[in-house]
Amino acid sequence: MNNLQLPQKDREKEIDCLESFIKSDIDAIELKRAIADPMAISGNIYHEISKILGVSKFFIGYWKKQFKTQGIAGLKLGHKGSKGYLTARQNTELIEWLKNKEYWNLDELVTYLDREFGVIYKSKQSYYELFDRAKISWKKTQKTNPKFDKELVKKIRKKLTIFYLKTRLA
């Protein structure tokens, strides 16, 4: 039995249920799923719906079936991501610690996280993302070169000047 064979009252009930779900704060993917269903229930052609929403005809049929069998729960995302290693308070504390430092070192961050929170990430990328959250480039340059030697610069300048004058006069 397809949706067009459902009594008008049942179709309207399903559409009302979907419209209230659409009006709630949902993910963009869930929104596409939810919008496709009332259009299909109302009798729109899958080809037209797929053009409007930019989805395949299979997408429409699949999510319509999910809604029929599981209701709104069938349209919701199945995963919500993993739980982070640091709590919100720990994240804030870490960001403040990073911002109060003058210079940053990846090894120092690794040691701090392990000592303070007992967290060791498997990938260096996780540490880079912590620097990024603190709006810090961990490769930040220094104001002056610590290896700067005025005398050496003077010698090199003198050699370059002599070389330039010789090549210019030649």
C-alpha cells in the first residue's frame, strides 16, 4: 500500500509530524531527509523531488521507507561523534595555559597534557588542533633571531660591498 492509498487523515498526520521535526533544530542532512518525505507523501514525483533537493531518487525512497518503519527516529543521524578526552573546563584551562606562554613547543604540550590531565593522543594532529583552538601557530616566529651575531653581519656586509665594487668597476 503506497502513500496515495493512505487515508487523507493519515497522510496529513504524517506530514504534520515531519513539519514539526523540520521546524526543530536539526542537522542539514536530517533536514534533507525530512523535507523529501512530505513531498513524497504528498504525491510529488521522485524525479522532481530529486531535482529540487539535489538528491538521488534512491535517497527519497530509502528515507521514506525509514520514516514509515521507524518514524522520526529513522531520519535522525545514527552517530554523533566520539567523546573528547578533555572536559570543557580542562579545554579552557589548557587554552589559557597556551596563551600565557611566550614560546610554544610540541613536546612541552605533550608533557603538560600527560602530567595535568593524563591524556596522551595517538596522533600529533590532535596536538596541532589544540594549538589551532588557542589561535596559536606552534611554529610562531620570534621577534629577534637568537643566533644573530652583529660582528658576523658586519664582516659579510663588508665582503659583499667589496665584491660589488670590484664587479662594478670591472
